[in-house]
Amino acid sequence: MSPDVSVKTLVIDGRDVGATGEQTILEVAREHGIRIPTLCHLEGLMPAGACRMCLVEVVGSNKLLPACVTKVSEGMEVRTHTPELLELRRMTLELLFAERNHICSVCVSNGHCQLQSLAGEHGIDHIRFPYQYPRLQVDTTHPRYGMDPNRCVLCGRCVRVCAEVEGAHTWDLMGRGAGTLVTAELRTPWGLAQTCTSCGKCVQVCPTGALFDKGRAVAEMEKRREFVPAILAGRDEEEELVP
Amino acid sequence: MTEEMIDAGRLDDLLRAIVNGHRCQPGQLVQILREAQDALGYLPASALTAIARALALPRAQVEGVAGFYSFFHLAPVGRYRVLFSDNITDRMLGSAELLERLCNKLWIERGKVSEDGLVSVDTTSCTGMCDQGPALLVNGRAMTRMSAERIDRISELIRTQLPLADWPPEFALVEDNIRRRDTLLGAEWPAGEALRAAIARGAEAMLGEMKLSNLRGRGGAGFTTAIKWESARRAACHGEQGIRYVVCNADEGDPGAFMDRSVLESDPHRVLEGMAIAAYAVGAHTGYLYVRAEYPLAVKRLKLAIKQAERLGVLGHNILETGFDFHVEVRLGAGAFVCGEETALIASIQGGRGNPRPRPPFPAERGLWNSPTLINNVETFANIPTILRKGADWFASIGTEKSKGTKVFALAGAIRNTGLVEVPMGITLREIVYDIGGGIPGDRTLKAVQTGGPSGGCIPAEHIDLPVDYETLNKLGSIMGSGGMIIIDDSACMVDVARFFMEFCMTESCGKCVPCRAGTVQIHNLLTKIARGEASLEDLDRLEKLSNMVKRSSLCGLGQSAPNPVLSTLRYFRDEYLAHVVEHRCPAGVCKIAAEGEVIR
Ligand SMILES: Cc1cc2nc3c(=O)[nH]c(=O)nc-3n(C[C@H](O)[C@H](O)[C@H](O)COP(=O)(O)O)c2cc1C
Ligand code: SF4
Ligand code: SF4
Ligand code: FES
């Protein structure tokens, strides 16, 4: 079937906007400078709809919909910042902070982390849930990079960039539920993974300090997402970290 | 068996045979892993590598799939693998004590393999034998009606290493406890008649008839079947041109549900005929029956029924000499409740991890390999032949205004007659519990009826005179669900009940989305805190807020409905929560209240 190029008009946060039927709510919102927070999404990668940060309200739908995967339709009326949505996003972030160890002050990505900036954006100053802090093994076997699963938010961006862009498919998700882990092939230490090309794309797309360049001290790990060409072509707005 | 013991050459030959048996299709990965594990005892890294190579799949992907399903083992397991069914009904019957007893007798720790590699003992999510519990699986084989004596015998059988085939057959007896039959369970006429009539009338006329019948899906959500059929028939083919699929969802994973097992075991032809009729209506030529691995007997009978049906000309090539082809394949799950969710089920049939994906697009538009795919439940399909044979008017005359026909419920828990009951929609809970179910055993009184499993809620005894239909149950904060009905008497603590279901959802969460993956853990934490009498009123408030958040934000039905048992018990039994929180006491005496100063673990 050919892509739906027909022009649709819709309303986002009270503004009339135009789009084609193939575009997602997120794409259209970004085109018009309307910010919808995202975490698992990265332009150029297959959408996952997993983190639920981008949920928006669509009038007439009793369910909240993820803006990153939901296609626009004619006459759609979208609200991106209702009090309910803000509270839900706040809680999602709190759940992530409580799930693993995200003590920013000792992290290589301190100051350059998407999770941290989202927390800032949402005014999170305390976490209402007890910290789970599973003690997960850090993998430093790769000569250039490291992997600290304690900082991982399981967004799956590394898995997707490695499989879809680099074509190596070194990473995948293991286990399920709260026990899910990102692992290199067959749980081998990363440094021994036969398919890894050491391209570093996973490190660059990781929103947190879970994947990092070795030899960086606290707060030194700035990600260069332009490093990953397919994603550069897609112009990812996530770069603009909110101070 | 250890990895060293399987020499590389033999391993390769063995796996090649398995992979070739599935025509080297990557989509068969889950089935291939199953067979490889059956042959090897577990899935060593060398086997995963060989399978990946043979299928030309990345090793990471093969391992990711193997690591998703709870019945796949990446490390050696005991030669006897004992898994206790963990449903609240098994617990009511003392399964936890029996598990401990077996572990003690065998000198092993739960969840660990004995040093000699002989045995391991653990729990698994409800195995659908709730009417004959406590139940367990030994190497995948169901054993029912466990007692202390039987457990002692089993420990001996294991210690003497008696082959499973020689175990006393009465242990493995699976009964068919049908307490009341109606048009579905009582149907008796040769398979094929309804199909012949349907083909003669043509697809459009049949869709019209289905619409008139107003049949709603029996798998959980109660979606109108005809609308689904229509969209699967009319959807554009995004996958291969002209290809559509029909899938029967027999993953039945709700704790307390065993209707589909019984229907598949006792009347597989009816289900196959329903699928064939649906296939004719939507224009599909291939169908899949996705059955949970816990139902080996159902699988055996289904496979036999498929062969018979093909011989009789009511399935397969040129059905009833009308030129219509419809082939059905059976696919087995591997221990993941979430695979009953339709998009996860599709991922699993395609050989992947059972992670759901956002809907829309719905499977009727984009399902298996992107083609329009009709997914219905076992009981939904089983209803079709009867509707077409007796007419939509007849069907619509049974039940209530919006809920037509009959529904099969699985009665378990604190009730005299456990088993299946088929009743017309709109019957009251009182009639089900007292007239058919024989009431509550002992001198106990009814406290609540739990419907809809982990997605449903608890209906308090004061509402048992209300009719059982989709709308009423929704209004009461529960759902019809697939038909599990757990009867709860006054010896149960509702905080404990809510905690059981949350533990289930937490264990079965696929982990893809944050609200369900992390939220169920925190809800479970809060419920544990409450059960121990250590929670504050603030915690109670947090519990409610978080429950609403998980419900609103989760990706799929599992997370969206996981908080329901909590919310419904908060609604009707808040006093029990308050007793734990304010008075530090469990009114039913079930929860272990922590002593002053004791540390919460
Ligand atoms: C977590 C989860 C588990 C489910 N398990 C089952 C199941 O075991 N059997 C089933 O028929 N439907 C199950 N469903 C519902 C299916 O997604 C789907 O709605 C159903 O199979 C459609 O069939 P129906 O229209 O005939 O009811 C489940 C849904 C969720 C969210
Ligand atoms: S390692 Fe980074 S990119 Fe990969 S899943 Fe975790 S947080 Fe996401
Ligand atoms: S709601 Fe739960 S089961 Fe469903 S996608 Fe999210 S984590 Fe997976
Ligand atoms: S950005 Fe849309 S769900 Fe994660």
C-alpha cells in the first residue's frame, strides 16, 4: 500500500496544524515547536512505545496514546500537557529513578543525561518509592566502552541502533519484567562479543550513563549523537537537553 | 546433562534435524527451542549458537527469545523438574506447605538444583487445574490433587529415580469436572455441518448472521465478534498480497481459568470448525492455534483432531469439495502469560520475545507478518458452529440485552462443586455459587467472588443477586474476563488476595514499558508493607495513586488491568486495608504482622 500523503489538519494544544497521514503526533508537534517529552524514542530507529513519557490525550479516545507511534488523523484534537499527563510523567520518572541506581553525582553522564534532564523538566525533587537498587554487574571488558546496567532504563535504543543501523545485533534484551537486562550476545562479556564492530553507536544513543566511553571521569561523558549518521539525517530533537 | 557431555558433532546433527523439521524457518524459533530443550534437557550456549547459525539469526536474538520464556532453561536443570502450580486456590489448599514438605524430604532448597543434578522444585504460574488442586508439573506433566501422602510418595519416586512413565497413573489423572452443560458444552452433532451451511450461504450472508447474533469475544474484553471479522475481511493487505490469517488464542493463563482447556480436550472439532468458518468469512487459508505448554493433553487431542478433520474433508485442502483451503497449525507457548495478549501472541508465533506492541494498528489490520489477522478465543470459536446451525435469532434469544448466549465459568476456591459450569448470560452469581456450585463448604460464609483473574476484581457477597453480564461486571469494577471464578470465603484476607494477583502480574510483566515493569513491583511492595502492618495512611494513598497511574499509562492490557484487583478490593474492603494500617491487625488472621522493630525484608 502506498503511504498516506493526504493532508490532515488537526489541533495540538489549541493550535491548528497541518500534517500528512503518515506522520506521528510527535513528528508534527516537533515540526511546530511543541515539546512532548520522550525517552525510548529516537528518530531513525523503529519506534517502541515503551517508556510512556510521550503519552498524550486525544479527545474522543478514552485511552492515552503514545505520541511517538500514533499516526495523526483528520480533525484530531491533541493535548500534550494536561495536569494528569504531567503527573503521570512525573510518576514514570520516579519509578525509573527508584528501579535502579541513578545517583547522578557519581555518574559519568552527570549533566548530560536525558533521564536527569527530564527529571529537571518535571520538577522532580524527591522520589516517593523505595529504591530497589539491584546490584548488577558492570561490564568493562570492551577495550573502548563500558556498560553499567545499574544506570539502564531499558529503553532499548542500543539494541535497535545496533540491529537496525549497524546491522550487528550484538545486543538484545534478556529475561523479562523487572529482571530484564540488556546483554551482549549469549551473555558473553562485551569485549568477547564476536559481532560487535566497536562502532560505538550504542554508546552514543544511550540516554543515560549506562553505556559510556572508557576513561571518562564523573560528568565527562557527553554523548555525540551526530556520530550516528542515520539518526543525524532524522534530526533528533532530543539533543536539546533541557537545562 | 552438562555441556561437555554433549559432543559437538552430535549436537550439530541433533539440532540440524530439529531445525530442518521446521524447514529452517526463523518464525519457528520458539518451537525449535522447545524441541531442542526436550532433547538436551536445557539450552546450553553451544546449542543456541548452533540454532542461530542454522536459522541465520543473530545469536543475541536467539538468546533474547530463549531468555524470555519461563520454560526455557539456559542452565542445567534437575532431571526431575517439579513445578508447583501457584494459584490462590492452590494456596488455599495448602500448596505452600506441600512445597516445603517436598523440599525437606529431598533435602533441597526451593529454586535450586540438587547437587547430584537429580531434582529441582519451584513454583510456576497457575497451571489451569484449579478444580483438582493443589497441582504440580513434573517435567511438564500435570499431577493433580496433591496431598501430604502423595508428596511423600513423589519424593520416593524421585529418589528411586523411577521413570515418569511408570509413576502411578492416578497422580496424573486430569478430570473433566463439568457441572452444568448447555448449548456449547452439550452440543452433539457431526463436525462439518455448520461449515457446509456457512459456505453454502456465502461469506457476506454469514457476516450478517454473525452480526445478528451479537456474539461477543469470550477471551476477556468482550469485543463484538462480527465487527472484528468484518475488519479482518475488509482490511487492506499490508503483508503479502491476499494473505490473511486466523488465530485461535488458547493461551489461557488467568489464574483460576480452565474453560478453554476443557473445551479443547473434550471437543476440539468444534473449535476447529469455528476457525474454519471464520477463515471462510475473512478469506484466510492458514490458521494457528496457540496453546499454552501446560496443556499437553489438549495439544495431543488437537493434533489428532486436525488429522481426523483433514481426513473427513472438513479441514485442509479443498474442504467439503468446495475449493476452499484452510490449514491449521498448532503452536505451543513456553510459559509466559503475556503471550495471551494478542500482539504478544503474534510476536511469539513469529518466533520472537512475547513483547506486546502499541495498538492501533490492531491485528485485524496488521497482524502476523503484517497481514490482516483475526484473533479469537477458544470459546468464541466454539460458539460459531452452534450459532450458524441454530440461527442467530435463537442465539440472541439467550442471555441479556447486550450479553448474548451462554458463558462457561470455571469455579474454584471455596466452593463445594469445583469445575466448569455453562450458564446463560444474565444468571445471578447466587445461582452459580449456591444452586450449581453447591455453596461454601464447612461453616464458612461467602465473602467475595473474584472474576476476570489478574485483570478483574472481587465482587463482594452483597452483590451476588446481580446478573452476570459484561456491563454489570464492569460497573462493579470487575470484568467478565475469560471465565475464571474464584470463590472467596471469610477465612481469606482481601489484602492478601490483592497481593497474590499483583505478585502474578509482577512476575508475568514482559518488562517493556515502565509503568507495568516498575509500577507492579512498587505496588507489590506497598501491599507487602500493608500486609505486615507497617504501612501508613500515606502509603495507602500512594497505593491508590500508583494503581491508577499503572492502569492509565501501561502499554498493553496486562499493565492496564493489573491494578484492578487492588482497586476493587480498596473499593469494597477498604476496612480490611485500614485494619492493617491503623490497627496493625489482619482481621482474617492471614497476614503475618511484623513485630515492633522487626526489619522489613
Ligand atoms: C495479558 C493478557 C492476557 C490475555 N490472555 C488471553 C488468553 O489467555 N486467552 C484469550 O483468549 N485471550 C486473552 N487475552 C485477550 C486477547 O488479547 C484477545 O483480546 C482475545 O484473544 C480476543 O478474542 P475474543 O475477541 O474472542 O475474546 C489476554 C489479554 C491480555 C492483555
Ligand atoms: S543501555 Fe542505554 S540505550 Fe541501552 S537500554 Fe539501557 S538505557 Fe537504553
Ligand atoms: S503493560 Fe506490562 S506486559 Fe504490557 S507491555 Fe507493558 S510491561 Fe509488557
Ligand atoms: S517516547 Fe513514546 S513511548 Fe517512549
